[in-house]
Amino acid sequence: MINIGVIGVGYWGPNLVRNFTAQPDCNVLLVADAKDDRRNFITANYPKTTAVAEGNELIDDSRIDAVVIATPVRFHFELAKRALQ
């Protein structure tokens, strides 16, 4: 089982969460989004997934095996760099 974290659940993020959740070998453990309404959407629709406000909280979680970044492009580099480190 691969534990996945998704950063950003605005436009593309919910599609990624849905598709990863549908895979038998994937577990979307955490999602991160700064907006309350997006976190509430995930919590309401994916009760096994925890929503947090900060991407770094997701990256720092030792249970996460893979990080998916679905934020505006200007945030990709710093988040990807931190996830890889």
C-alpha cells in the first residue's frame, strides 16, 4: 500500500484524490490546502483522508510515501524541493 499526500485540492487536486483513492494499492492519507472550504470538501467526501492547512505538515509526515503537488505553478519548485529532501 502506497500512502499518498496531495498538496492543493482546488482545481485538479480533487480529481487526483478521486483517481488515487480508486486504486487498490493507494491510500490518500493526507491532503493539504490553505482554504477551509477545500479541506471541508475533502473531509466530507473522503472520510478516510485527513485534511491539513500546510503542505509542510504533509511533507513532514513519515507515513507519506509519495507527494502529489497540485498547486499553482509558482509554488511547485519549493514544495517539490522540500519533498525530495
